[in-house]
Amino acid sequence: MQSVRVLAGVVVGCFVLGGVLVVMPDADRRPPPSPGPVARAATAVGSGAPASLPDLVALISDREAHLRAHPGDVRSWAELGTAYVERGRRTAEPGFYPKADAALRTSLKGRPKGNTEAFRGMAALAVARHDFRAARGWGEAAVASSPKRWSVYPALIDAYRGLGDYKGARRALAKLVELPSGSGASGNRVGAQVLVRAGLVYRDRGWREDSAAALSDAAALAAAPAEQADCLLRVGESAWERGEAAESLRAYEAALRADPGEHAARAGQGRALAALGRDSEALLAYQSALAKQPLPRYALELGELYESLGLGGAARAQYDVLRARVREGDAVGVNEELVLGLFEADHGDAGAAVRRLRGEWARHPSAAVADALGWALHRDGKDKEAIVFATRATDRVRGGGARIALYSFHRGVIERAVGNDSGARRHLGEAMRISPVFSPLLVPVALRALEELGAAEPRPAGVLR
């Protein structure tokens, strides 16, 4: 905990001082007018912070009109491309990604060297497409081009995390933290984004308290509503992983109050409400999230919630939505092999899941992929190989250290299949201690297995069907 408090203290302290200097104008001066939507979005996009959807629409329209008149403006092409990336990410509309790619490459064609804005935009695009190898290449190019600009580091950290290079992520965070900070509103934005990445890196190390503190501090420091909502969303996700459903629900609700366009918080509400036994509300929250941000992951979660409620037909309909969304994304370069592999392992063709996830492991050997591949191998009857990957996913050194209930559950089930009952008891119990509400479909399975193994855990309310 001390480590994150030191980081937060340094970051916040610098910005508070700067804030005093900026916010205390001369008595005979009026404060500058508030920026309009185009300026707000341009500032956010230029700094790598989230922007509201209405502001993004305004910025995109403005830059498109500008470039029709000034097609040689390299910087505006990069800005437009990055805005497309952010809009595609916020709405889960993969059709924006080819537009982003074309705009960013137009910028690179005009300035192939030293084009930090385009390098950073390409890194963000690759992260959004879950192509973490490409994201690493573009992110490293951006850092090499402008090593003292803080905004080039977040996408690189995301790339390293997606590749399972947790040491690389920690090194990049260390460099980011060492950079001088800004002041005023822009300084707050820098501080919030630094703390967000710190929270994610701490999460991957298993430092759950430090991670939660960093993310909470980021939410407190965030300047704009869209950025505050993004930080609160991450606070909610952190609480959810700790099994604190009520706390996560409060964070998701706060995110939506800050920015009603933060549709990921709707899906978060669905998870939390289901864990609290408020099934009708949970279904409505998921349906709302899918209507506005139809990610395959949300369709899978909603399908499994329907399945846990005995609504097989509704579940199958959501699985069809998942397949359709994966196909749409695949057509424009979005990699959803991880979600599709998990789906196939539990609800489709386990052999196909293994083939998909072996390929994903070759590209992105992260703890998440190790867990999914191990589970798919188990479902395909290959338990001896499965335990190797399940162990890797929960390895506190090679796996990164994140404490994820689903990973421990998968390992416990696989250990039971290979006859290691003591390991099964340990890891199934660990899953329930990490989060007793991690899945409406799987928590009852874990509890039954523990009872059969002679290690019953307390039964959480609201998750058993």
C-alpha cells in the first residue's frame, strides 16, 4: 500500500501546487471561457484521456471538414484517426477502425519519421483491436520519438500487459512516473492517467489494495466527466474482482452519473446486480449495455446469466449475438479469439477452442490466455496438458501475479480431474475467497465440488440457483 501512496502523493502534490498557481488569477482578470466540445475532445484525444461521445462526434465532424479543405495537414489526420479509435472503442462499432487506420496512415505517409501523434494513434488502434504485438511496435516507436511525453506510455503499457510481458509494463510505468508533471486541469489529466496505469500494473502483480487505492485516487483527480467515469468504471471492476459486489455497483452507478455514455458501466451493473440476486435489474442492465456497446464479452456474460436462471433459449440467442459480433469484428481486424475460445470451451466445440487459443497463446502469452487455453484443454479431455497452462495462469511470478477467482476455479477443477484433490480443495477454496460471486453459473459448481471434497465454503447469497 505504501508504494501507491508514495506515487499518488507525488503526483497529486505536484498538481495541487500547480492548481493553486493556475486557479488564483489576478483580481482584475476574468477566468477564461470554458472550452467547447471540439476543444474538449481535442485536448482529451491529444493527451490519451477518454472523451465524451458528443464531444468526439463534434471533433470528428470538425476535423473531417478541415481536412477536406486542407488535405495536407498531417497532424489533423493523426488527430482524426485517434478520434476514430476512441469512438470505435466507446461504441464497440468496429467499422471505425478501418477509418482510423486510413487516417493514421495518411498522416504517416505525409510524415513517416518523428510523427509521434500518428505512432501513438496506431498503438491505440492496435490495442483496441487486441493486436498487442503491433501495439508494442507502435508504442515503442512513439516512446522513441518523444520519450518525455507522458501520453506515449499508456498504450505501450497496455500492449505489454496484453502480451503477458508484465516486467515490461512495470518498466514502462517506472519511466512514466519519473516524467515531470503538468499543472492545472491538464496536470490533473496527466495524474489521473498515470494512476490508472499504476492501478492496472499493481493489479497484475496481485497488489489488490494498492491497485484499488491508485484507481480511487485517479477518480478523485480526474478533471473531465468522461475521464472521471472511466476511472470510476475501473474502480468498479477492481471491486468486482475482489468480490465486493455492492461496492462495485456503487462505483458503476457513479460512473454513469458522471457520464451516461460510459456504457461499459451498464454491463458492470449487470454483473453486480446478478451477484446481489437482483436478476431482473441485472438483465435490463446487460440489455442496455449491449444495445449501446455490443461487445462479445457482454453477450457471453448475459447468456451465462440466462443459463443460470434456466432460460436456455434466451441464452442461445445471446450466444448467437456473440458469434455475429465476433464475425463483424474479425472482418475489420478485431481479434476476439480469447472471448470466442472461452465461449467455445464451455458452450460449443472444445476442440475448436483449443485450436483458437493455441494460436492466441503464440501471439499473446498472457495469464488470461494461459487460463483460457488450460480450460479449453480440460474441456477437450487433455487434462495433463491443461494443468500446465492452469498453473501458468495462477503462477505469481510468470503469470503476473493477478488474483482472479476464475483462474483459481479453473485450476481447481483441472487438479481434481488429474486426481490432485488437495490442490483442488486449495484452489477452489481460493476462488471463493478471492470472490464468492465471480460467476452466477460457476459459483454453484465450485461450492458443490468443495462439498464433495470435504471443504465446504459458506454459501454466498444471491448467486445460487
